[in-house]
Amino acid sequence: MSNKGKKVKVHYTGTLDDGTKFDSSVDRGEPIEFTCMAGQMIPGFDAAVEDMAVGEKKTVHIPAAEAYGERNDEMVQKVPVDQIPNADQLPVGQTVYMMGPGGQPFPVFVESIEDGIVTFDMNHELAGKDLNFDIELMEVEG
């Protein structure tokens, strides 16, 4: 039975290969809801849930290519400090949100500020990493 196109609710815990937990709906106490195979989730997660039955639990390993993709060096940008308002207030080692062309905010990691140059990394923080998920299908609508 396929869950493709159906609204599903799942509980999950996501870990890196070294065991570091990066996200968990269980910890938040609320399952995540999404339409299965509609591109709302990373491809490997969608595929894992597609054929699950309510109450089923599974553990999946998702390679970076089916998760947030590989790291892309072109996504690392160096911008002169004088082109950035309030550059002196940028938190090095943290993520800030910038406005995209359509007015949509997108996350950018402030890698460094050195010699009048700010280095921004626009890769997703999990890009290039294989992910592991413990998934439990809680509910399927429709």
C-alpha cells in the first residue's frame, strides 16, 4: 500500500553517522505532518515513508545525495565588510537570515570575518552528511 500523495504524520529522530542527534519530533512532543512524495521532505525520507503502515517503525540510512545534497564550494561567498550593513554585528559561527530575491528569508552561516571580508556559507548545515532516521508512522489521512 502506497502513501504517495497522502497526508501522513510521523515521529522521527535524526542522527549523524557518529550518533549526534540533529533533530527529533519526539523531543518536541509532536509528530511532523506532510504530504508523502510531494517534495516537502528530503527525497530519502519521503521514499522511506512511502510504503510504511501505521504503527510501523523503521530505521533508514540516507546518503547525502538523497538528503541535503553534497557540499557545494560555490555556495561559499566572500563579501567585503563595507558592502554589508551592520557587518560588525554579524555573529561568527552562527546562522543568520538574509533576504532572497523574492523577499524570502534564507539561512546563511557566518563562517568568518577576516581582513575586511565576511565569509558566508550558504550550504545547508547538513549538506555533505549522510543522515540516519528512526521513523514511526503515526497516522495516514485519506
